Amino acid sequence: MKLLDARQLALATVVLGVSLVGSFAAQSQSGYHLLKKYDLGAAPGGKEYWDYITFDASTRRLYISHNTEVKVVDADSGAIVGSVSDLKRVHGIVVMNDLGHGFISDGGGDEVVVFDLKTLKPTGHIKTGGNPDCIIYDPASKHIFAMNGKTNDASVIDPVSEKVIATIPIGGRPEYAVPDGHGTIYDNVEDKTKSWRLIR
């Protein structure tokens, strides 16, 4: 049996330690890893501002808020399909294929912009409260909700008539919202200690 001197023993200990760390790291990996990067180009006006992203599974398109435009990207190839342009400060996007329209919350214009899903051209403007941020479609009520950060309320929009039919006070600055599909909406009120509000 060959005995190791101090230097050999130290080296063996380091090698064993590195092997164990590598083994544990391999076991603890989540399985998520970067597949590809897509270059979406510079934002209009030179200001890089990104916010919400909406994925439309039926068309495999990504709608990405990009300062004063919405980039429309093929989710599989990364190719830019086009953009909805000449907006003021884009936040969220709702896509409604059954109507052939999309809805964009334009915080800089205090409005929701309606656009054609085929041509990507704006077709209408719906005045909301101040600085609409998150925008969602609630399947239970069949309405769109725009969360207005400046006026601390939500504009309820009928997507068919493209009109605001109600305004709901939130009691704070609303941010991201999620509908449960059964008539309740959970909203993150970012400037309050009790940070979630229920809208029914």
C-alpha cells in the first residue's frame, strides 16, 4: 500500500471536492437552459423599455411591449412578423382571435389601442383612466380590464363595442392582475401593505 505525502493528499482532497461539487451541481440543475437568442432590434427613440409579453398559442406569435411599439415575433423561428407602431408607452397586450383584434394598454396616452391582428394597424382608441398598465381578458365576464396606475382604478371594457362600461376603484396603484376564470380577478396593488385586491 502506497502512502500519500502531504502535497499528494491535498491534491487528492481538492480533486475529490471538485468531483463532488460537480456531481451535486448536475443533480440540482432544473433542466431549464438557454436555447436561442433573438435580436428584436433597437426600440424607437433609442430608449430600451420592455414590459409585458403575450403568447398566442393558436398562431404561435409573441406580442412584446417595446417602448413605443409592440413587436410581433414568430415564436418558433424568432422572425419578426411586424409591429404595432406609433404608440406612446406600451405596457400589456390582449389578443382576441375570435374578434380579429388585439388590445394594447398605452400608458403614455391614457388609452387602450385596438389593432387588427392581420394588418397590425390600429383601428380604434379607447380612453381609460391614467396610465393603464396591465391589461387582461376575463373569460367569465367576457370583458377586458385595464389596470390604471395613475388613477388607482380599473377600466372595464366591452371588447365588442370597444367602450368602457365601468370604472372600478382599486384603492391603490394596480399592477399585474390574474383572472381565475370564475369571475374573480386578483390584482397586485404595489403601493399598499395589503398587496392583493379581489375584483368580482
